[in-house]
Amino acid sequence: MESTANNLETLFEKAEIYGKTTFELSKLKAINASSTVLTNLISKLIIASTLLIFIMVFNIGIALYVGDLMGKAYFGFLVVAAFYLFMGLLMKLFLFKLIRKLLSNLIITLALR
């Protein structure tokens, strides 16, 4: 009788240890997945911000050049702004769902990695 009680006690102890180990493993997997997503996001944000600064400076140069050709600096900025308004409307009309789907798939892929 004592050996059965001893065996049950040992079984419960092992089940408790297994539960704690499984919980710790799940926690570590979640931390690993979130850190992977976060580091990828931060690195992509750094690259995107650097690229954005380049594009902004380049656009200022183009606007000043076009403004010089047209005689007034603000005409160049108006032309560049109109171009981006046109591009934004085209993207909204035709590419919004595609971009959203691609970003969703990217986030899910990074999270499940």
C-alpha cells in the first residue's frame, strides 16, 4: 500500500515538474518570437528612416531645381507636392489592399518564425 502511495506521490511530483518545465519552455518560445519580431521591426525602421531622409532631401533638391526652371522656388514645391498627391491617390485606389495583405503576411511570418 505504501509503495502505491509512494508511486502516486512521485507521479504527481513529476507531473508538477513537467507542467512547470512546459510553462517555462512556452514562455521562452514567446520571448524568442517577440524578440525576433521586434529586432526585425527596429532594423527595418532604421533602414526606412534613413531612406526617408534621403528621399526628403532628394525631393527638396528636385523641387528647388524645378522651381529654378519655372522662375519661382515655390512652383517647384507645388509640382513635387502635386506629383506625390497623384501617386498617393493611385496607391490608395489600386494598391491599398495589396500592401495591407503583404504587410499582414510579413508580420505573421515573422511572428511564427
